[in-house]
Amino acid sequence: MTTSDIMFAPGFPRWSPMKSGTRALVLQPCTVSEFAESAARWIDNLGLQLVSEGITSDGATAMMTVTYGGARFWLATDTWLNELALEPQSADGEDPAAVLFEILTGKIVTMFRPAGPKELELVAASGWRRWPPRLPEQPIFYPVTNQEYAEQIARDWNVPESGAGFVLRFNVRREFTDRFEVHKVGGEMHTEWWIPAENLEELNDNIVGTIDVVARFPSEDSNPSRR
């Protein structure tokens, strides 16, 4: 499932001011009884990392602490507020909450790419922000639409070819991605973009945030990683 599969109630997601003077990204109305299922859905779809979770002694409020994009957030619901909120506690560089809002509202597209160790080293050398230029025999750059497909390639092709495979996730502005058709090249999950090599630098210029490693094969491999 991807963020495009999430259905929102009318008027959501939206920004909401907090008493502390900060802001919350309100994702969806949610009661305490619905919290575990709803929060799990956001964590799975947005690539959040769970740090801790709990519920108040009176059972009125549930909360989870998560990280995303180098910032720490809390996911919480309250029977009086009746909302599931995502509020940044700290951030460095881009505002992760703003990035999430743009992903959820369709202004940013999440892409995945399988890679071998050599390509991973080059991405790491860029500060995890750019893909390296294509080789002459590589006229097309092939990011894919979902992690499952990227994992299949990394595991079944990159590992036999180079000893290790990695799945990298990155966000790109939709105004760029909309110029390229999504191609289905097999089963339902086998969908990908075909981006000519001459457009790769422009794609790099439209990446929002960093390129993150989200899976590796074999899992104990010690090559560079994000998070």
C-alpha cells in the first residue's frame, strides 16, 4: 500500500494550531478505540519509525512517539480533541511535517529504487541527496512505485550480481514526475517510471529531503545506510 491508497475524511489532512504555539498536522478524526489501527496505518504508509507508545491511566489519550526525516514526532488521539495529530518536536533543514503534508496531499511522489553496493556508495557520497549519472549503456533511470517490487529486484538481481542489494526511498516533486508515464511491466506490483538519463539531473534537483535505505539483502550487510 502507498500513501495514494489512504482515504481521508473531508477537510483532512489539515494544519491545526496547538496551545504551545506550534502546529499539528491532523491526519484524520480518530477515537482512542481506533487509534492503534489508524496509527499503524500511518506508520506503515509513511515510513515512520516507532520509538515508544502508551496510553494514559484513565484511558482517555493514546500516544506514540515516532521519527521521520531526522525529526521526532508524536502521534496522539484524545476523545475531546478527537484527532490524530503529527507534530514536530525538532527538525533540521527541511520541515519534515511540511514534507509529510505535501506527500499526503499529492504534491510529492514517493519513489523506490533497488541498488547495488557501488551505486549506494555514490549516493552516500552525495550526502544522500542525488543519484549518480548513468553510464553510457544505461540510457534510462528506472525508479519503481512500491517497496515490494524494489525488494524483489534487490534480492533476486542485485544480490547475485554484486553480493548485496539495497532498496532506497526518496520523494520527488509531482510537477516533475507527472511528465513521465508509469509503466506496468509484469504483475500488479511491477510498475515503474522510465526517465531518460538526460533528465536525471533535473530529477535530482526535484528530490525533497534525503534518499534513505529502507531495506537491504542480506540483512546483516554493513554498507552505508540512512537511519
